[in-house]
Amino acid sequence: MDTDTGIDYGTFEEGRHVNYWELDQTLQRELRRVYTGDEFDWAESRLSAFGETVGHTIADNADDIDDHGPELEPYDKYGEVQNWVRYPEKQYENERLAYGQGIVADSFEAPPGRDEPMPLSHNLAMQYLLSYADPGFDCPVAMTAGAALVLEKFSREGEDDVLREYYDALTSRDYEDLIEGAMFLTEKQGGSDVGANETRAEWDESAGYWRLTGEKWFCSNIDAEGTLALARTEDAPAGTAGLSMFLVPHGDPDSTNHDSDRDRDRDDPLTKGQRREDGPLSPEDVNDQRYRRLKDKLGTISVPTGEVEFTGAKAYLVGEEEHGFRQMAEMLNLERLSNAAASCGIIGRVLLESKIYAANREAFGETIDQYPLMRADLVDMAVTHEAATTYTFEAARLLSKRERAARAGETADDAYRLMRLLIPIAKARTARIAVDTASYGMEIHGGNGYVNEFVTNRLLRDAQVLPIWEGTENILSLDVLRALERENAHEPLQAAISERLEYVSHPALADAAATVEGEFHDLMGALATLAGEDSEYAQLSAKRLAHYVFDVFTAAVLLERAQRDLAAEDENGRLALVANHFVSRELTDQEARGITSGDRFALEAYESIVRYESVTAEGAREIVAESE
Ligand SMILES: Cc1cc2nc3c(=O)[nH]c(=O)nc-3n(C[C@H](O)[C@H](O)[C@H](O)COP(=O)(O)OP(=O)(O)OC[C@H]3O[C@@H](n4cnc5c(N)ncnc54)[C@H](O)[C@@H]3O)c2cc1C
């Protein structure tokens, strides 16, 4: 690939049977900055190998799985409960490939050639690449990592031996030993309102287990062996304060007879590979729960989402009683960033498909990428992809920093306080952007985009759940208010933005930096105003505030990155163009909506922003100057 002349998207037929890592220079750039020490050098070849696998086998399989997804057989032929989910063979193959390449394991256990685990941002980068092809399968991957994180934090060495075995199985690199995670929070009466959960947990002395009774209404990866569920113990207080966390295995943990060919002890987690080989459990081996039905969903077909009725299911307490919600919040931070990474992956795939389609489709005698409006569309989409990815991996960097500190027995308070603010916003903004981008990408494909044989159809269906699960945009906006109130998160935010703006000095960035400086000042004023307002007013403004933080923070980070690129030995002006466009689109007041400005920026910057063609610092400065 020649970076001087950029990528010729006309040489591809579609965004499949390619290497997603090699083609996504935006992700490459971000990871180069986010990884520390020699992490990037180690990771590059593995990410490239993964990008190749996802771009070929996983992408092909994902399309087939969308047509023939997992099916539930709740009962056997005698009417006994068996809770059997039948997966297509191609799904087992995708799982084997993704987990085998360390998508979860590498961030928890030192991978070959390294002394310590990779940061969680590595897991998120792989989730991003996976979501180019199968955002549905990314859901179990995300929950497997999330469940592992929770068990790592809250199972006590020496005391929770069984949970340590589940942790080992969740983080296994070997598919034969691997189990997946899930999280069952939502009940009919409460998805956003988790405190309304009614599922009960009672200690069964004779069995030596907790037993769960109640209904869960949305359970993705329904048959996961490493499912974490929230339930209320006897006499627990109302609301979230009374919730405890339990691990509820798919199979009855006491039973070994479904496993006749193997050496399986009581409490050994039942792996998915075993289930694939052995088939449905016999009814006496089923944990006491009923998988009622799978939801008939719009998209994310590869993850079976269903309704579960606990009828005394055996369960292990995780962490401390009545600490369940706080513990689940740790998992949610990672899940929400996973959602953001998946959103960015979808945006990346839509962008790639759109560039390729536009470079090949002819209308009115030219390929459609020659027309001004299409160029403006693709510039907009590429800048949106840059913004979403930059913001997400900045938040991922903070999460990784905090987790790394925790593993070393240290704290990283500022990283935590800032990430508490940035993560709900990352999830909310990127999810909405993914839906909008997938929708517009469909339009770029004309009528074909609406047809099932084109991946744009599935990407839009898959994207549509991203704003809903892991918290809707309203709920996340309220969480932003909580982060500001409880963590004083405006302090690290202020420091993070000022530090970046102070670093920016290049003339190609001067006007954009001045605009961001002004908006930064106004944002801080808005935060101060809201702090003094009543809750009703604060709630009314919460979503606008979340958008504002996203725009100003992203702009500051893009400017800082652009400054580095301009000042580097192998100077590169592309990000300066990206940053200028983002600032002018999101933060600059335009007279007459920009129509009278004479600005032809999208045409001048097209080759660089869309095709990654090299542009010098001086070249970028000239393009920016002409557009003013
Ligand atoms: C495909 C799919 C898979 C899922 N998988 C899982 C899973 O594996 N585990 C799990 O636990 N859950 C899962 N969910 C559930 C999901 O997390 C919830 O649906 C979601 O959190 C919203 O909750 P709800 O459906 O109860 O909606 P509600 O809470 O009823 O919300 C309805 C609307 O009201 C708004 N709203 C609610 N409260 C407020 C407020 N205070 N202010 C302003 N607006 C408000 C919300 O933003 C939303 O727009 C899944 C959902 C889907 C669609």
C-alpha cells in the first residue's frame, strides 16, 4: 500500500476478503499512541493476522450466521427441560478463531512472548476489528472479558477457588477449555431501573449453594456458563443497594454424568466446546432454570438473546452480599467501551464499503466518487470515524491505566475520575453515530444497500441495538451528571483539555484551536451553571452536555494528535485537515449555514482524508487557509 498516493479503493470489489487492520490506518494510528513501551511492536503483527482472519473467514461466516442463526430447543422430545441452544457450525468456527487469537486471553494472562498481560485497550482493539464483520458475536466476547474482569477483582484468592476456575476458563486461550460470559440484569419491570430487580437469592444449606428464583427478560448469550446475574437476598434493602451478584452456570454444577467421556470434577465449568461435541445436557444435568424463548430480533442474530426463568438455579455469590450493583458497574465500564469499540468497528466497515462502492459505481458517465456531493459525504464520514475512534481509544487508555494500576496494587484516581465521565459519553455518542453512519452508508449503496445480499443491510440492523443495550442515551446522560457530581470529574476534564490545547502551536491549527479554546471556556461555564441548578434543570440539559463534552474533548485530542503529526520527522498534515473539519462542522458558527463562505474544503482535502494520500504540513496549511 503506497501511503504517498493513498489507497485506490477502485481496486477492491467489496469490503470483504481484505485485511481490516491493514486498511484501517485510523485504528493503527490510535493504537500506536495508546499502547505504551513496546506493546505496539508486539501487537502489530497479531492485529494484522486478526484483521486478516476477520476480513476473510469470520466475515463470510457472519453473513451465513445472519441467515441461519442460533436456535433454542427448550425441551427434549419427552418435554423435559434441556435449554439447548443449537449453534451453526460456522459460529463455533468464529469462536474458535477469535478466542484462539487471544481476543480475551491476551488482556488477562501474559500472552506468548510477553511477561505481562496486554492492556484492556488491546481487547477493545480486537473487538473493534471483530465488529467490522460480526458486531453480534462481539457481544459475547465483550461479556466474557467483562465477567473475567469482575472475577479477577472480586473473587478472593484461597477463598473462592471455584470462581478462580471460572476465571481461568473465561480467560482461556484454548477453545476446549473456554467458557463465555453473560450478564443478566434486565427484568420486565426494570432495564434502566435496575434497582427494580426482584429476582430472589436464598441460601440452600443442604445443597451448599445459593438458589435463584425469578425472571430475567433480556439475556444475551443466554446459555453462557459464566453468567453473572443480580438478585436480592432475604431482607435486603430495596433499590440497587440490596442487589448481590451471582455466577449462575448453564449446567448443574453438581452433575458430572453429561460428561461421561471426560474427567470432570464437580464445579468444573462446562465448556462450549464440550457442549458442541456432547450435544444437549440430559434433563437432570440442567441447572434449575428455563430458557423460555429467544427474542425475535432485528439484528445481532449471532448472539442468542432470550428470556430466562430461574426456578431455584444453583449459583455462587461473587464478592460481597449487597455489593452487586457496585461490582456490576466495573463490568459495565468495560461493556460500555466494548459497545463503543463495536460502534467504531461498524463505522469503519461502513466507511470502507462506501468508499469501495463509490469508487466503482458509475452514474452519469463517471464513478460516483468523482462528484462533489459524494466527496463531501465521504469526507464527513471519514472525519466522523476519526472522531469516534480517537475519543473511544482515549477513554480506553484511561481504563487500561486504571486497571493496570489496580493489578499492581496501586490507584490511578485521575484516570478513574476522567474515565467515569468519558465512558458513558463514548458509548452514547458512538452508538448513535454508528446507526446514522450505517443508515447513510446504505444510501451510498443506492437500492442495493437496502438488499440483504449487501452487508449494509445487516450493519444497519446490527447497529440499531447499540444505543439501547448497556444503557440508553438518556440513562447514560444522567450517568454523566452523576460522574460530575460524585467524582468532580470536571477537574480532570479541564486539565486534560487545557494540557492538549496548550500543546497546539502550528499555524495550520491556529484558528481551529482558537475556536476550541472559546468553546472550552463556554463548556466549563455550562458545567458550573449546571452544578448550581436543581436536578430537573440538570436532567433537561444532560444530553446536550454529553454531546458538548464529546465535541470539545474530541476536538482537543484531534488537535493535539495533529500537532504531533505536523511536528514529526515524517511530517503528515492529514490529521490537521481532519481536526479542522471536525471543529468547523461541530463547533463553529456558520453564517448562512456556510453556503456563502466559498469553502471548498471537502474537495481539496478529499484525497488526503478519504484515501489517506500524504499531505505535507505546508500543503495542509494551504488547504485550511483557502477554506477560511
Ligand atoms: C437485543 C438486546 C439484548 C439485550 N441483552 C441484555 C443482556 O444481556 N442483559 C441485560 O441485562 N439486558 C439486556 N438487554 C436489555 C437492555 O439493557 C435494556 O433494554 C435497556 O437497558 C433499556 O431498558 P428497558 O428496556 O427496560 O427500557 P426502559 O428502562 O423502560 O426505558 C424506556 C425509555 O425510557 C427512557 N428512560 C428511562 N428512564 C428515564 C429517565 N429517568 N429519564 C429519561 N428517560 C428515561 C429510556 O432512555 C428509554 O428510551 C438487551 C436488550 C436488547 C434489545
